[in-house]
Amino acid sequence: MAGIYIHIPFCKQACHYCDFHFSTSLAYKDDLLQMLNKEIGLQKNYLGSETIETIYFGGGTPSLLKAGEINAIIDKIAKSHAISSTAEITLEANPDDLENKQVLALRGTAVNRFSIGIQSFFDEDLAWMNRAHRSVDAEASVKRAQDAGFENITVDLIYGYPLLTDGKWKTNIYNVFELDVPHVSAYSMTVEPRTALAAFIKKKTEPALNEEQSASQFLYLMDTMKQQGFEHYEISNFSKPGKYSRHNTNYWEGVKYLGIGPSAHSYNGDTRQWNISNNAKYIKSLLEAKVPAETEILTETNKLNEYIMTSLRTRWGLELQKLNAISPGASASLLKLTEEFLDKQWIRQENEIIYLTQSGKLYADHIASALFF
């Protein structure tokens, strides 16, 4: 099995914290969509003969696309790959895009899962982030999708930023529970270089982020989600039993995937490649029938470190036997480095599997990097 990611690099406006590749101009939209379809054909051999189990439209803002444009992309994929009859097909959407007409039109496509970027239910917070929607759109978009028959829905929330008091964070979480969605992704606000937020903090027009606030709100999130019957199956992801994101879970389990579009990444077990992050250059290259990508051949060390990073983030943990399958004897070397984290109770070992504890999840990236080969 394998997955396909489609990057739609257009947004109505730029969120202050976002460093994903996108453009607020739709000038190249039609040309770029044509080139997405062309790249699908040119990349048809990257995954071998794997059946496509998941398709994910990310961005950017894929909900800016018309239903017919989405259908055209899925049809092109079907010409180059075998798509499972039970494939999970996800569309990232902004709440303000999911008006009744758009939701009903999307019901006529193969899309069967929405990822809705709510982020907050407070207008002042959304304005601070420079989001295009407002709180009233958030609740309405989820209900419209549910009324149209979409049951597989996830929503995004953000925590750890100056305006978000603990009281507001509690309200955001419980508002999501009231909406009865089966999946939640929650991310700590980060300051990425070359974003508006980074510039504001550098100029001291906005305060720096508070790590203690972020940690406290993350701990509250974990406890509250557990009480409501959600499984914490990856650092940033919570779901009702059996409602995991199949596409993202495959990333963490090392399943092959093909990335289509500017800035999209691909992985087939032996190589990793990434497309150029420039719409005009992406289009120009594909007009010449060239995929604008750089490729890295993965070494044994690359594969070990990638497995450590991804597996530790999940509820299934790091299996020492899988580590040894990549490089015989690797587990012995890794275990020598785990003593410090065992003493701090940041990790625990059961049989031949290493897991992060709840407190260890606060330091997931630090722990993984310390265990790298």
C-alpha cells in the first residue's frame, strides 16, 4: 500500500505563523493544476505497483478548489495507479470555504474526510493569527459537513500563544467535544523563520512565546482528551478508537508515499525527494516534462534515525526488533543511550518496545535526537 499527497499552494491570506509554501495570488492556479496532473503521470513509477490506500489534499488551502478540479486530479491518479475501493481521501479546508454549496459539491467527489483548520473559537485570537475565518464559521462548517453526510472529520487547534489563556484553551477543547468529531490535531504554536510572527517578536511588537504555557496547555490537553475517550496515538493527534488518520499514520509507520506539487516530499523506502518551492519554476520545469525535484538516497543511518524519530512519536513506540532489521545490533547501541531518559521517567520499556511517557512527550524531539546514530 502507499499514499499520495497533493500540495495546493494557494491561500486567501497569509497566517502570521505559517511557513508552508503558498501564494496569496491565484494568477498561476489554472496552469499549476494542469502541471499537477502532468506530474502525476511523470511520477507514476515512483511507488512501483503499490495500491493507493490514501490521498491527501494539503496546502495551502485545498478547499479553494472546485469540485470538478478535485475530481480531475483524482481521475488522473486513477489512470496511473490502482486506487483501493476503501481509500481514505482527505481534503484540508478552511471553515469559511465550507459554505453549503461547496460542501454539497464536494459530496459529489471521492473526498470522504475533511481536515478543518479551526485553530480557535475566539475572534481576537483568529485575528491575531491573521486567519481568514471567524469563530462563527468554525462551528457552522463542521455542522454543514456533518449534515451533508461527512462523518470522518478532524479539526485543528493551536495552543501556546500569548492570547490563549488557560480558560480560553479549555473552552476551545470543549467546543470541539460538543461538535462530536472523531479526531483532533493540536499543535503548539512555533516561531518559524521568515514568518510575520517571527518579525513581530524580533521587533518586540509581540511577546516571545512561553514554553511553560505551552507545556501546561499540552498536559491539560492530554488529560482531557483521555477523559473523553480519545486515544493519544501521535504527539499532536487524538482520535476516537479506530478513527486514526490513515494517511498520516502511514507516514509514521514508514509506508511509501508520493508528493505532488511545489514543495511536496516523497518517500519510497530507498529514496526521499522534494519538489522545488516555487510555483513559476515548478510550472516551467513541468512544461519541459521535467520533475523539479531533488533526490536523496537513504543510507542505513538515515533509515535508523527516521525510524527513531517517527516511531517514538506514536502510541505504538519504538520496536527494537525493527531497529535491528534495519541494522543488526543497532538496538544494543541505542539502549546504552536510554538510561538517562529512563531515570527521568521520560521513557519506559515494555518487553522489546520503548515508549514515551506523558512527561516524556514534552521532550519528544530532544529525546529522539539524543538517540540518533
